[in-house]
Amino acid sequence: MSAQRKKSAHSTNFCDFVSVSFRCAEATKMKGLNNFNHGVGQNAYHLVWKPKYAKDPFKFDLVRKDCEQFLREIAQQYSFEIYELQVMPDHVHLFVEIPPTICVSKALQLFKGSSSYKLFRKHPWLRRHFRKGHFWSPGKFFRSVGNVTADVIKNYITQSQGAWNFVPQRKITSFA
């Protein structure tokens, strides 16, 4: 058994499970894909949310700039990568990549919760307009964003039937 074969027998990685026509080396060269311990992929989302009661607190330039700064700080703290951020007078648009260990709802919770706490601390007068202590409305919009279309994925799935090459799993008795 070759040295490379012996190594792969003891440590299986994601590349062993990818089809022959789609190697890991090619996957990592593609724009937007990241390597993780046990996978390769992209986890980017377009997120939109708005303040509670349809208020427009971001018409004040200082509040808007602070909100933008706080959102960037939160992203840095939790290893999110912001591609685009736009704080509008009555809502926020955020194009962000989040780690695969964090779900979208958790990322939104971190962005909304931390930013509202920091905004209330820096601008106490906002509490007069948001009396119940909630700065953001509970609603949200999210959509995953990638550099392939739904048609490309559908075509890939229909064309790859039977072309998956999985490495057979060894039985426990074969290690003895």
C-alpha cells in the first residue's frame, strides 16, 4: 500500500467524497469558496431588517454612522465577513458571509441584539421612541447568495446521477 493510501485510510477528508469530475483543488480555486475542517463551501446571505414601529431613526446621520460601526464591530467579533452594508433611513441591508457553525437566525440575533444594546447605550434618547426596549422589529428577510444560479444546481444534480465516487468505508475488524 502506498504512503498516500495509508494516510487516507486513517484520515478521511471531504475531498475523498467529491466526485471525480469535481476535485478539491478545483473547488478551492473557484471564487467565493472557503476551506473548513471538513468541508468546502460558501455561506453568504443577503439580510434585511428594520426598526420597530416603522420608525426612521437613521435619518439622523450620527445614529446611522454609529449603527454601521456597531454592525462592523459585531461582524469582526464573530468572524463574519461583510461584503456590503447599507443603513437606510428605515431599514438595513447587509450582504455578509457567516461561518458554517452559525445559523442565519443566530447571526441575525447577534447583529440585532448587540447593535440595539449599543445604540441605546450611546443614544439614550432613543428609548423615548422605542419605549418597550426593542429597537428592531422581530421581522427579517434573508436569502442565501452564491455565484451559481438555481438552474446550474438543478442541471448539476440531474446530470450527475450515478457519477458519485465514494470511498468505501473500512470495517472496524480490518484495523485489528
